[in-house]
Amino acid sequence: MLFNYTLDVPTDYRRNLAVVWFWLAVITLFGAGIFSVLLVLARTPVIGELIPFVDFFHTALVIHVNLSSLVWILSFASVLWSLNSRPIFPWFAKSSFAVVLLGTLIITISPFLGSANALMSNYIPVLDDSLFLIGLVIFGLGIGLQVVFSMSAMFKVGETISGQGVIRFGLNCAAIGVFVALAAFIWSYITLPTQLSSEVYYELLFWSGGHVLQFTYTILMMVAWLWLSSSAGLSLPISPRVALFLFIVGLLSIFMTPLVYYAYDVTDVLHRQMFTMLMSFGGSLAIFPLSMAVLLSLFQIKPESPIESSAHTALLTSLLLFGVGGMMGFMIDGNNVKIPAHYHGCIVGVSLALMGLSYQLLHALGFKTVNFKLSKIQLWLYATGQFLHIAGLVWSGGYGVERKVAGAAQGLNSMERIAGMGIMGLGGLLSAIGGFMFIVIVLRAMINKRDE
């Protein structure tokens, strides 16, 4: 049976609010793409040697990670939260966008205004400088306001036993996830001793909440998979009730957060290990059955239109990259570049799903319909580039190339290491081209005359 896992787009201020959030998400991704090119050049053999400032690499890495994951994904989530909300408190929703925009601008321009001293803390790397940190706090405050708005506008559980109701419930679950992540950041900030070194302090500050954010990203990806499955004309072998249950399962790891805080101090190694275990096992409980259902359905139907074909491609590439990234997580055996290979695979799987959903949403938001044939090329190019990128990282990690270093610090003193990082560089270049193609396709649709 074919269920409609989509949302009706409202015609009031909520659609206009979704549009401004969409603009922020796309422009943020463009900025992240610029920094990604700089990062790839800094780590590519021969070319990387021409860039003499390793600190430049670290600073660019901080901005790239924050824009390409934190700001991009949460801004796109805000697009969906705006569409999912009830028509109440419009001034509150507009205020949250203004605060997030201000925080994003400060984060982006802070390196050019003197912010430095990059610290490669996991999940949210930072520049240990007051301007950058102020921007990050402002951004967090704005997202917090947006989450409060979303949660205050939640639809009743009784309305969820339908395809559209499941999408609404899934978006509510994502809002809860962000709320818990923000609470975890605050909890860690209150309880952490101030005499810790900066590197240790920020690592512990963002460890727990960062894991919760990853759970939230996967819930958003599940929402996108269900929506894209309807756009692709798939008949999933699961009912809305089962899909609803999977979202509830996805919340289990998030709801474990306060229990870990009560059981172990933030500085306790067991505190860190518990969140690692939750990531390794709890995170897959909901993802695996849904991914299998979508994957089986993908091979049972042939797309009959360009729009269906685009959604089909987005689903397939997202499933492949997320699955490969997840498997690479079990290959980690030290502080080497296998770690970013795992992370890139998973986070790119999320981004591919959101990119595919972006193509489906543009017309509903009042913009020109995109060239869906071109969107397929973009999705495959971006996915192929990222696959080569993470394959090169895994290869190099097997030969001991360390993470978060560039230039001569990588120790590229053998053909195996050079070959691996060369593949990484080629993949990074292809994925950057694919990323910029997405920006061009979407901006052309948003800037050109709208369809009537």
C-alpha cells in the first residue's frame, strides 16, 4: 500500500519563514564548500606543501565543520519545523531566525577579524577566541528559541497515524533531540572544572551533546527518506504505525542522556564510553530496519518521471554513503584518518537526503522547478566524490596517517600514504564540484521567476 509521507506546505507566514531558513541553509552550504576546497588543497600531496600555514588548515577546518554540519543541517531542519508548526507566535519564530543569522555571521567572519587558536574538539571544533565563542553561543540561543517554538506548536499524537502524521511526529522527535543536546551542553558547562586545559575542556564540553546531535541528524535523515520515498513513488513494506514506532526507538538513545549524566561525572572516562556505545549500537536500532525497507523498495520500481528519478537517486546515494560510513566506524583502530572517513560518510549520507528533499521542496515553496535530470548528475557526482574521499582516508588511515593535520605533518613518506591521500584529494575535488552544482541548481531556481 502506498502511503503519502509528505507535508502540505502552508500558504501563510510559515511558508515565508521556511523560505528564509532555506536561503540561510543554502548560503551556509556555499560557504562550507569554499572552505572545503581550501581543506582538500591543504591535505593533497604536493599542493599541500605550497600552503605554509598549518594553522590556516585548522582554522578553515573549524569553520567548515561548523557550517557544513551544525549550521546547514539545523537551518534545513528549521525549514521543516516551520512547515510543521501551527500558525501561532509568528513574532517568536521570526526572532529565532534573526538570532541564528547573527550567530552564523559572527562564526563565519570571526577568523577574518582576528579569531585564531583552533581547537579540534569532536563534533563542534572551536576557535578559542571570544568573538567566535560569542557567535557560537548566539547561534545556539537562536536554535534553542526555534526548537521551543517548534515544540510549542507540536501536533497531537492522535494525529500521527497517517503518512503525514508520521512526518510531523518525526520532526517533533528531531526538535526534542536538539533540545536535549542543548541541555547536555549546558549541563556539561555547569559541571566541568575550569582548571582543565582548553583542549580537554572543549572536548568534554561538546562530547555528550555532540553525540545527541548525531542522533538528531539521523532522525532528520529518516524523515527525508520517508518523504523522498513518496516522491519516488515507492511502496514501503512498513505501515505508518511501524514508522512511528521506529521514530520512538530513535529517541531511546537520546532519552538515555540524563541517565548517563546521573551515573557518571562528565570527566569520567565511563561517561565518554557510554555515549560511544550508544552511538555504536543504539543509533542503528531505528535506522537499519528503515534503510532495509527503503533499499528493498528502490529495486522493485523503475522511476517513471524526472522528479521520481531524482528522489530515487537521492535515496540510493544517501543509503550507500551512510551505510559505508557506518561500516567504517567499526574499522577505527586509533587516532588516524579512519575517524573522519566514518564521520564524513555518515554526515554526507544525511546531507544527500536533505539535498534530494530540497529539490522536491522548491516548487512547493513557490520557486521555479529545478532541472531534475541535472539534479541526478549532481547527486551522483557529490556521492562518488565523497566515496573516493573517504576511501582514500581509510586507505591512508591503515598506514597510520593521523587526523586533523596537514602538509608535512601528515608524514606522507611512502607511496601507499601518498596514493591514499591522493585519492582523498581527487574525491574531495569531485565532491566540491558536486556541492557547488547543488548551490547553482538551487539558486537558479530561487532567483529566477517563480512558476505560476
